[in-house]
Amino acid sequence: MIRLLLLVLGIVAAIGAARSPSLAQSLEVADRGTTKTFTAAQLLTDKAARSIVIADPVYKRTMTYRVIAMADLLRDLKVGSDDYVQARAVDNFSVAIPAALLKAGAFLAIETAAAPWPKLPGGSNATAGPFYIVWQRRPGIDISSEYWAYHLAALTVTDSPAKRWPDLAVGVDIPATDRIHRGLDRFVAVCMACHRFAGAGEGMQGPDLARPMNPVDYFQPEALRKFLRDPKSVRDWPEQKMPAFSEEMLSAADIDAIVAWLAYKAPRR
Ligand code: HEC
């Protein structure tokens, strides 16, 4: 009986171990022609490595990091002024960040064995490391919370999402002041980290939001807005992965704009 219990506990422990994210031990950095692979140790001995203090919204506290400025990390790559950098995490969370924004204000934080970071808040058993994109706040520049990408595995220079996925675009007949444009911007920055739309995108954690159905076709408008603020306010289960968004990360106007863009993209009835 005890042996059976131990066996069962062993299996449960093995499943638990297999499910905990295996963190990247190296970071891949690529442009359209070359790919380089760096270990944390290599990056930490780079002459550009230094320490900075960051007001960190993920850890919700001030943190000191060993970093390399993104401008230094990307210095030998071919990056056009309109290019984006696709930042992919070990769990396939994948966000496209304008390369110019990244070079102007972001750093790659590197965790050291000598000074490990705290575990991520919210009961996680992992830190944000070993590679994590952090940002220095600059007045007038709004950094989407999705751009603080942790458990980073790869940085790849690519075309802008507008160029890669023209089907997402808003028609020229829609006035520039219409919130549908903002909806597209916020959808690309926030939602596409996990979702694709009619096949467009690199997100793999969540369902495609156009195929087979667009959520505006099966959600009551008010329920969809509630869901986007906090999925658990509509449905709640232990393995649920979609995060809630604070007003700071996604304003009520952003949510309205995203829903307007989704509705604009839904097949006309
Ligand atoms: C960190 C990843 C992540 C982000 C960011 C994210 N989602 Fe999700 N979303 C998911 C996952 C995973 C699911 C599947 C359900 C689950 O496990 O939570 C989901 C489910 C959904 C659903 C389906 C609900 C249903 O029951 O049919 C909708 C609609 C949705 N997301 C919209 C959005 C929109 C719009 C955004 C941007 C504001 C967004 N999501 C951002 C991961 C994410």
C-alpha cells in the first residue's frame, strides 16, 4: 500500500517536474542573415555589461540588474529604422517590439548564479531570468507591459507586423482618429503575444481570434469587455492562462478600441 502510494507520488512529482518551464541557458540573437548564440556568462563579461536600477512593474519593486543595453547587444546586426524585433520566450510567448524603441530605452537583464533574482510574484516558482527585457522610463513614452518579456529565448529582427501581416490592416476609408486604429495597435502589442488572428502572428499560447470564430460573434459585448479586463470574471478554472489586465496595462479606452477592431475585422453579416 505504502509502495503504491510512493509510486503515485513519484509519478505526480515527475509530471510536476516535466511541466515546470525549462529555462533557456542561452539567448539567440538574429538578423535576416546571421544568428548568434550567447550564454549568460558570455554576456556578463561583455565590456558593455553594467548595473542599473529599474522601477520594475513585473516585480512591482525597484530592482538592480546586470544589463547590456539593447543598442549594444544589437550593435553588429543589420536593423532597418522601420524594423521590429520579435522577442520570444521559452513558453512561446512572442511579442514584436519596434527596434528603434528597443534600442533607445531597453536593456537585456542577465541573471547571475551569484545573485539570483527573486521568484516572480503571484506564486511562480521561477525568476524572470536568465534573460529578461527591462526598460528605463522616459517621459512621454508609453511602454506596453508585454514588452517586459521574461524567460527570453530569442530576439529576431523582422519586418513590422503591418508589413508581415497586411490582412490585419485598417482600411484607408477609416479616419485616422477612429479608435479602430488604436485597437489594432493595442491588439498587436498586447494580444498577439499569445494569440494569432486569421493565422497572422506568432503567438501560440492562446486560440486564434478569427478562426473558426471571432469572439465578437459569440460574446455579448459587455461580457467580452469584462473578459478582457479579467478573464476570471467570466470563466474561472485552475489551468486558465490568460492574464487579467490592470487599468494601467490596458485602459478601458484600449479595451473598447480592441473590441471595435475585432468587430471591424469580423465577417460582415
Ligand atoms: C499571456 C497570454 C495571453 C495574452 C497576452 C492574451 N491572451 Fe487571450 N487567451 C490566452 C489563453 C491561453 C486563452 C485560452 C484560455 C486560457 O487558458 O486562459 C485565451 C483566451 C482568449 C479568448 C477566448 C475566450 C473564450 O472562452 O472563447 C479571447 C476572446 C481572448 N483570449 C482575447 C484576448 C485579447 C483581445 C487579448 C489582448 C487584450 C488577449 N486575449 C491577451 C492567452 C492570452
